[in-house]
Amino acid sequence: MNRRTFLHTLVGGLLAAPLAAEAQPAGRAVRVAALSPGVLRSEISWVLFEKRLRELGYVAGQNLAFDYRNAEGRPERLPALATELVQRKPDVIFSGGSEPVIRALQQAAGTIPIVMVAVDYDPIARGYVAGLARPGGNITGVFLQQVELSAKRIEIMKETFPRVTRAAAFWDVFSADQFKAATTAARSVGIQLDSVELKNAPYDYEAAFATALQSRPGGLFVCVSPEFFRDRNRIAKLAVKHRLPTIFGLSAWVEAGGLIGYGANLSDMFRMAAVYVDKILKGAKPGDLPVEQPTKFELVINLRTAKALGLTIPRSLLQRADEIIQ
């Protein structure tokens, strides 16, 4: 299944949901609020979210007021920012990424509809929605199961470097569940995964790599986190500098110079979030819109980075790759 199939699947699910008979009144400007944990508005995923809104007919300054807030990697700021957004009385709120964001918005929003892109938490297990088919309440959106993907990335690490018995893992407040899942998966394939927890953004990556290298790891596992995503260029460069083969969770990391990435396309998920926003603005109830999950996962390999590290990627892995960066 390719990316287009994924998008069609999501759109089909949305169109199948019941819609209210009446859309927003003609000429009425709508207000959309958005909260980010730390990823910049200039990042491609956010750019495409806003572009998709324009494609759907919402033009800032004409029929759309768009309120954006960024916690800049400081989760303690999220409750105040969520309250600030809610006080502006938005028609719908977009929760961009991490669980601390949706938690703050849920506590502040009351009954205001929330569209989520859940990339580092399970919204059912955490109680944000009742189920995928009928989420109930005022929250819906797109859900990427990172815990299961963490185990798959460990398998890819072992396949790529079969002799590796020890690796380090970068994780933070946004990715604790991923680290736990990766540790369990690593143990099952004979890898000891050493914890390197990063705190207090902006993170000190030089110190993190120094800590990781103390145990002479054969690889590095980087959990999916808004902070790691924002700092992906620096992480990728330091991994090459310290000659540490690194597995990432999203293709954007590999495009930035990382070695291997496996996961869903984040930009596709943000574009679909805009479709949810549109449906809600036209009268759909979020509790009736199914929560969708990506069905297409991309394996991306950077051979330029492999060459810089003096590594040979197994042919079996190259044959399965969705994209190879030469």
C-alpha cells in the first residue's frame, strides 16, 4: 500500500462519518487554534497543515483566524498556553503531536472540538477517546502507534547490525513509553539498551553522546519526540561525527543525514488533520469521526551516511526500502 492509498483510506473514513446538515454560515470567519510542544511553525508538517486548510477554502485574514502557540520544548508552559487559546473561543483546536499537548488542551477546552495528531501516545489507553471507530466526546484525529513501531525499529537495528549486543537510546519526557517498549524488544533479540534521558530543553546533545559512548554501543536508537524532531539535523551530524549508527522514527531524520528511519509520513498525518478540521467546521461531531491510523510505513536508508560511517547495509534491507538516499 502506497502513501496515496493511505490518504484515500483516511478520507474514506472521514466521508463515511455522519455530517450535520448545515455548514458554517456563509461569510462567517472561523477561528482555528493550534498548540505545538516545540516543533516550529516553519516545519514542513505544519506548513502543509496550513496549506491544506487553504486548499479546503480557509484563508487567513479572510474567512479564517488562525491562533498558533508553541511551548518551545517546555511542557510546563502548555497548560497556560492551552488556556490562552481557549479564551480566544476557537471553533476547533489542533493538537500537534505529543501527549502533554492533548492533556493540557483536554483540561482547558471543555466541549470545544479537538483534532489530534497522536504520535507518541495511545489515545485510547490514555482515555482521550473511547475507541477508534467512535471516539465519543470532543476529540478525534490521527493516531500513530509508536510503541509497536519501536519494537519494529529494534528488529531493523538487529537485522542491519547482527553482531550488535549493546546500544544506547535517546529518550525524553515525551517518549518514555517508546523507550520502555524498545528496551523490551531489544532484550528479546539479545541487545542491551542503555538509557540516555535528555532533560531541560534545549538539550545538550554533546553531553548525551558522551554519555552514550561510555558503554561502547554498537548503535543508537532515537525515540520519536518533538524535541528530537526539531533538532534532527544536529543529532544526525553528531551521530556521524561520533561514528554511531543510528535508527530514527521518521523519514525526515534520514533526509537530514540520519542513517535509517522507519515510520509513517508525518506530513501526511498533518494534512489529514486539516481534513478533520474542515469536517468539524462544516458541522461534523468529533465523537462521530473515526480516529484513523496510518497503514503505510516508510523504510528510508541514507547510503551517503552509511558510506561516511564505513558501513555496508544488508541487501535484504535495501530491497525493502521505500527510499534510498544516495
